[in-house]
Amino acid sequence: MRVNNSRKKTDIEFFTHTLTGTKDTKMSTEDRYPFSEVEPKWQQTWRDTGVHKVDLDAPGDDKMYVLVMFSYPSSSKLHIGHWWNYGPTDTFARFKRMQGCNVFEPMGFDSFGLPAENYAIKVGTHPREVTESSIASIQEQLYAIGAMYDWDHSVITSRPEYYKWTQWLFLQLYKKGLAYQKDGMVNWCTSCQTVLANEQVQQDGSCERCGNIVIQKKMKQWYFRITDYADKLLEGLNDIDWPESTIKRQQNWIGRSEGANIRFALDAMPEEYIEVFTTRPDTVFGVTWIVLAPEHPLVSSLTTAEQKEAVNGYIEQAMRATDVERTSTTREKTGVFTGAYVRHPFTDKKIPIWIGDYVLGSYGTGAVMAVPAHDQRDFEFAEKYSLPMEVVIRPPHEMLEPEEMREAYTEPGMMVNSSNFNGLQSEVAKKVICEKLEDRNQGGLAVTYRMRDWSISRQRYWGAPIPVIYCDKCGVVPVPEKDLPVQLPDNVKEFRPKGTSPLGAVDEYMNVTCPECGGPARRDPDTMDTYVCSSFYHLRYLSSDKTGEAFDIERLKNWMPIDVYVGGADHSTGHLIYFRFITRFLHELGISPVEEPAKKLIHQGVIKHGGIKMSKSKGNVVNPDDFVANYGSDVFRMYLMFMGDYREGGDWSDEGITGIDRFINRIWRLVTHFGDGALDTGIPQKADYPKELYRTLHHTIKSVGEDLNNFAFNTAISRMMELVNEIYHWVGGDVQDSKVDQEAAKRLIQTLVTVLAPFAPHFSEEAWQRLGGKESIFTVKWPEFEEEALLQKTVTLIVQVNGKVRDRIEAPSDTDNETLKTMAMASDKVQSYLSEGTLRKAIVVPGKLVNLVIT
RNA sequence: GCCGGGGUGGCGGAAUUGGCAGACGCAGCGGACUCAAAAUCCGCCGAGGUUCACCCCUCGUGAGGGUUCGAGUCCCUCCCCCGGCACCA
């Protein structure tokens, strides 16, 4: 590899120089930043002195909770994704700290879950061993990033001291009726042998964790009633500074639909009815049949004897189909007639009842009314089975005839063929119909959500046990809080999934006495979805040193909400909904002071390499270790920030990193040359520098600060590079022979290093000491810019003729528009253009330009 | 199909939100230093034309139209790439 070769050569040179003590060239051993000595030294010093420790009980006026999504210890190696996430976030956190905020930037491990368990099975060890050793190893490596994590306030979700509170949370939800059991269809991963939440099934119908096919299976499961919070979760989106795309995704995921429920009485049993949900009650007169989902509870009772065979055959076939097949838009809609009829609520017309697997049992009422003229799916269904069509909505300017229609008319319009509702516009009609239905007790306004309740039971070992006991006498008995945690037993012989939880085979675990009656009872053998663990970790970070309570409410009051939350957009409809839900729930319990956990959310972009997304399967993954070994941690993390916009992602280049390496070493040479002696605490004085340089210094301070607040690390680094380039022009390319005022140069470099510190913490700490600093640079205030230094006495304006740049003029910045215009017109270069026509107009933008319009 | 985000030199990417397109970096080219190379420092670096050269001119931000004194930026139509949702009645 190219990078290795060039670096090795330097190491050899370095070595030779040191050995022989050669000083005959101008470059000395000091000329390269000795990261391999500096970085471990400061990592150790920071650990020893506890400079990053935070007193959570003293939040101060300017608290700042910076949270980056914690990671899954799936291997014992830090990969580039960790650096990409943690490095820039830490730069932001350090910047805020230097600006005087009391910053809390915690780190922990989301350590329960399938990857560790699957890995443990593969290598034949215990999941706990795999997990704990990965955590120990990763935590050690995290020091290398140079982040200011305070490990006194960490969480590890697979430890009893954490999952005790996961179970406690379950019990609180249970008490409020928000945790319940339901026998229903669930997503079942055939390979992981466990249930998955909808959020864990990928678009192609495969398992998020292992990629294998997911089928539907009927099982008794625990659910959290997140649908109760659907509206609140929607409304909350208005109050937070989150990416537009994520807000949209959550809105779509929650999928609120307003419409009506309409009851159709059964023809054979008028006291029974089928209720449908529709968003188009205005089309009710166009109903020509209704369709039930195959799993609809009334199907078997209403199917006629003649149709029984056909219906049963159809259901059997439908149930065999996977959910992917059933919901594929390209699949032809199918159905079968039940032989039964309902009566139309307004016309009393007889309407046939069909079943069709494109109707989902889990959405709305599991039954729909078919209006083929105004719904595309119904239209196709009508064509296939030759069912009648009734036009009841007229487009603004034309009349529709059923036989001419090639597709359904789904836009709003005016009601026709709808008895005494004729002439109403769709939007009005919806309300009127709903009122009418309510009057007649035949339905009314209804709201339905696409989001389903959150299924949390997992038939796997490596998770937080569900704290529930089943007693023959008492039924479902929650484990009393005083008995928490329900410890995950170690003595499990077989972790391999087989359709039921491995815990079910551990008799010592399963057999308990009922907390209520003292009789024999059994535990729930399942464990909880790991998203439960991560739904409250942001609150537990603030209390993880407290063993007797879940949350230190006082601290929560002082520190919540999270000021900036950083993590992947892939969690948009998973974790990021769950943790909002649980925060809201805890808010209602009086625990969380806020309804919304995170004020601001930032998604890191995707790292590319060679123009394509970095991934194992593409084989283009960059191993951080190689580059950290060759360039050091600061250069590596800084290059990641420089590659591109943090939110957009960037394209890694093995060569590109040399740009940052050179930049750091350019500063290093300035530091080693001008850094002798004690620290001069003075700030750079205007008189000591060329006017432009002084201005650039303050401009840099200003724009780097603004950029950091915006997570615009790439442009911030560019600004610092510009300053360094300008400093070199001032001191002269050859630093050793520089004639500039030593003290003035030193003050300038001190300021530069302070600005740089959040980006390159080890480097800056070392540089600061060499410049004479005694305290850690992170106790130093990040510099403030002088507004006055940014002002220019004269400005350069461009002179345009008809929008094209023709000249530039220098003018005092307070010159009035009329004078600017005269000056522009006096320009030699402009004269020839002026003579070609007549001046029609002059646009003067002070400080920017003069545009002369000529025809 | 719907919802987001994009398309700018050889490459990664900037552009104060309508005001000098290409900051900064990589690569490349030239010079200084050196016996030499590396490193370092200085300079050049969108395309075309014109010119000994300095200058100067024309074109140029996926394509086409529009608004405007002025458009990478705003509007309309279209193409392509990335991510998400997708029979939700």
C-alpha cells in the first residue's frame, strides 16, 4: 500500500536522525508531529487527571447534553463507522465545552441482542462472554478516538444493573395497561427463530439481523400499546428540530388516515353487521361489493354452504403466502365470493361479500367497501371478476360513463347518483355523510393508523427477561418490583433457537412460586426486544450511578432534553420512534421533564470509498487501525470530518488524508519554532500583524465557530487551512529564518491551536504545553472574535455591465450609492461598453457590486 | 407509484441563501532547496479563443424553457443517481 511505504520511509529517517543526531538539514526531528508518543501520553493523562469528568449534580446555567447513539459490541474491533460517528460528535462536544457549556457526552453499549447470541452459537461460547470481552476491548479502543467520555456515567444494557430497569419499565407499562398480551400474527424469522417487530423486517421481507426470509406466524405475544400515542407522536414532531426526511418518515410510518367507519348489516342476520373503514365516505353510493380480509372473524360464520369449499381453499392458499407476497403491489388481486350479502346503509341494496387477501386483517376494521369507479384496486378487481361499477363522483368539467373508464377516478369532485346528497363537493360530503351515519347509528368519523402496536416478545436467550409469571390460579402475575431484576440464568445448555425460548428448558428458572398465592407457577420464557433497552438509555445515562432508583428525577430536570442527538437515519422508524414513545410515557408518569427526548437530531451521512457506499460486501471497507498507525488518531478523525459534509457523507481517499497530515505538520512546525518559553496569555494585538492577517484570524474564529454549531466540520477545517496558509505567507515559507516578531507569532499560534483543539485534541494539548500552557487546553476558553476586526475600511466592488463582470473598484465601505455609481461609470474598462448604448438603470448593492444596465 | 436527498473541474468537495462559480484539499505541472531523491517552501492548475507575453473575449454548475439588472441558487417540464415507504382502503 502506498501510504504505508511513504510513511515507513519517514519513520526510518526519523530513526536515523535520532540515532546520529544529525542536524545538518533544516528539517529536524521536531519537524514531524510525533503522534505515536503524544497521543497515548495524553490519553493516559486525561484518564489520570479526570479532566473529562462531569458533575451531573451541578449542571450549571449552560448544560449541553450531546448524545451519540450507542453501539452494538458486535465485534471487538472499532470500525470506521465508530470513528465517523464519534469523532465529529466529540469535536462538537469539546467545542461546546470550551465555549463554557457544561457538556455531558456519555457512551455505553447496546449489548443485548441477536448478533452476539448468533456469534456465540457459532463459536460455541456463552453470549455473555462474547459480549463482555467485546465491550472491554472496544472501550479500551475508544480512548484512541480521543473523545471526552466520562465512563463513570455509562450504561451496558446486558448487565443486571441495567436490565433491572428495562424490566421495571415493562411493569410500569403493564400497570397502565400499555403492555398487553395478544394472540396474533407475527413476523417470524425462520433462521433466528424469533418474532420480529415490523420495524425489524426489511423492505424485501427479510430479517434485519440475518437477512433470511420472514414469515407470518400466529403466536401469543407481549405488545406495547404505542398506537395509543400515535397522535401525540405526530404532534410532537412539530416541536423538534429534526431532519425533514425523518419527520416525514415518521409521519408516514404512523400513517394517520381520517375517514369513516361504515356498518353494513348482514342480509341474512340484520342484527349483525360488517364494519368497514374508508377514507372516502363520499363515495359510499358507489359501493358494489365489500371485501373482508381472509382472517376476518365473521368469514366462517357467514360463508354459505355452496361457497364453503371455495372460501376455505382460498384462505388456505392465502395463509401460505408470505407477507411479502401478499403485499406486493405487482401481484394481481384475487378474491372469492362468500355467497353472503350485506345491505347498503342508505339504499338498502343487496351487496355481495367477498374475501380477498389484499385486504389486511390488521389495518382498519379488516374489511373494505369496494368502489370500483373511484379506487384503483377495486377497479382492477372489478375488471377481473366482472363486477358492476357505479360512478358517484363527477370530475369538475366532465361526465364519466363507466364503460369508458380505463382507470378509477380517485380525485375529489361532486357527488352524483347519490340520492339526496347529489351536488355536494367531496370534502363537504365526507362530513355530511359521517354525520348522517352517526345519526342513523351506522358508523361515523373514524381515524386509523398504519402503525401497529409494538411486539416485544423474543424467543431468544440474550435479552432482558420478561418479568411476568403465569399461575394456574391467578393467571398473569407481574413480578413484584422488589424482586427485580429477574436474572437471566447462566446455565442454559442450548442457545440454538428452536422456535421457543431457550429459557423454557431451564427448569430452575421457569419454575417459581406465584407471588400472589404462593402456588406453583412458571415464568414467561421470552426476552424483550432490544429496542426496549435503548428506549430509555438516554435517561438512564443520567442516573446510571444510582442503583436504588431508575431515574434521578432532579438530574433529568436539569439535563433533559438531549440538546443534540447524533445517529443513523436507518433508525428513523425504529429506535427514534420507540424512544420518543417511552419518553412520553415516562413524562406522563412524572419522571421525564420533557415530552420529546431530543431537541435536535443529526444523521451522519454515508461514507463512500471509490464512489460507492462502504460495506463489507463491496469489499471497500477502510480499516481505521492502518491509518491511525500511520497518521495518528487526530489526523484520521480530522480527515473524516474534512472528506465531506457530515450529513451528506463523504468519499474516503487513501491519498486525501495526506492533506490533513500536511496541515497538522505545518502547524506543528510553527508551534515548535515559535513555542519556546512560558505561555504568553495575551491575545493577538492588531498592531502586530498585517491588516489582512489580523482580519483573517478573526474571520476564522467566527466562521469556525458558526460551522461547528452547524456540524459543518469540512468547511471549518478549510477556514483553518486558509489561516495557516496566510500565516506562512506572513512568517515566510521558511519558518526557521522568519524575521517576524517572535512573541506576536506565538500569540497568533496560541489562538490557532485553541481553535483547532476540538478537532485535534491530542495534537492541540501537546502544542499547548509546548507553547507554555500549564493547564489542559480544554480548560481554556475558545477564543471570541472581534466584530471590529472584521470590518473593512475599503471594499472591493465588482462593476458589471448587463450582469457581466467588467471591472473592480475599491471604495471606502461607507460610500453612498450615488458615488459608487459615479465611480463605476468612471472606470476605463466600462467606458467602451457604455458608449455602445444608453444607460437605462444602475443597480448598486453596497459592499458587493454596481450593475450598469445598457440597451 | 409516493416521500426525502442529490447531479458543480481529472477527483473529494465549497459558494455568506439571488450578487466575482470552482474556497479548501488530493492528484498533476513548474520553480527553489539538495550531489540526488524524499520531505519542505513558492507558484500554476474548468474548457475554448486571441496573444511573444501581459491583457482581453466567449462558453461553462444533468437537459430544455422561464422569472430577474443579475440564477449553481427561484419557477415550470424532463433525465439520471442515492435513501426510504409501498395493495394501509
